[in-house]
Amino acid sequence: MIDLSARRFGFLCYPGFEELDLIGPWEMATMWHSYAKGPACVTVAAEAGPMRCAKGLEVVAAHGYADCPPLDYLLVPGGFAAFEVMKDPALIGFLQSRAATARAVLSVCTGSFILAAAGLLEGRRATSHWKGLPRLREISGVTVEEARWTQDGPIWTSGGVSAGMDLLLGFIAAEGGEDAASEVQWNAEYYPEGHTYGAAHRSAQAPAYLKAGA
């Protein structure tokens, strides 16, 4: 396994983000650190301290923008609140400055719209929650892929909510090696059983990767 323990993975927090968008990838990333020599993980927001997520869970950001240490990787979660915070100049400025020096920037769900607002999706392939795909297509310079997750250079994006865990496993494999991703998957016991309930996934709005397995 590649020893990346000297690197740092930041997780951007803001009021109203979708819980699993961040917590799912956080679980994978912290297991990477604990079991497979992955980077240390930190949370960052406009100011250090507690904030409430979309479904009422309260989380605590360890760092504010001003005292955030150097980051090798940065993940941006989504949720309905993303469409408001993408208008926040302080958040966008922080994201732009960190993206300029980070090895990779990742987003989950509608976090891709925050990346787009920061100019990080210009000329790149990206995805988002299926509800956001039509709106993402309206953004000039973005090529939308109806995939579980995508990579285009240093930019990684995923579909909605639970897709962030698959994104992280793919990212760990690419950055830390297959053995590291295997160790994380094993310790997380993340082996989706493949059972699909009902017929919602056959909706006309379903992304291509879901239709392919319907």
C-alpha cells in the first residue's frame, strides 16, 4: 500500500448539507487512514463549530476557512442547500484557493453545482443527483455523464447521497492502490447486495447507469 498518511483530506461543511453526502465518504476516508495508510481527515467550514445538517443531525467543523491547514484533497457535499451556498463568495473563494493547490477536488450529489460555481467543471465531465442532471446540463462547459461517479483529471463527482461511498472507494483505489481500497471495503463491510426494490428506478428520470441495470 502507498503511504499517504502525511497528506490531509478536507471535508467542507456548511449548514444544511445532506448528511450521508459527507458522512459516507468520511467513513471511507477515515478507514483509509486507519487501516491502509491513507491521509488524515479534517472538517472545515466558514467558522469552526457546530452546524445543523439537512435532516437535523448536528456536526462540528474542526477548522474555519482562516485557520484551515493545507489540504491535498477536498470533498464538497451536496443537498438542497447547495443551491444557496453556491452563491456565497466566501465559500467559493475558499474552494477556488484550495483547488489551486490540492491534488484532487471531489463532490457528492449537488455538490457538483458548488464546484461549477467555482469554475472547476469548465470543460470537464461531471455528474450529480438524478434530480439535478437537467439543471447541470444547462451550465455551459459541463459535459454531463449519467454515471454513479466520474473522474475528469483532478475533479471527481458522484451521483446522489449514497453514491459518495462508491466515489471514495474508486478514489482510494486510484490514489492509494487497489489493496488500500480492498482493505477499506472489507473493514466497512460495504458489499451492496444488489437487490433493487420496487420500480422507482425505472422512472424516465432515472440516470443511464440505473436504466442499464433495470
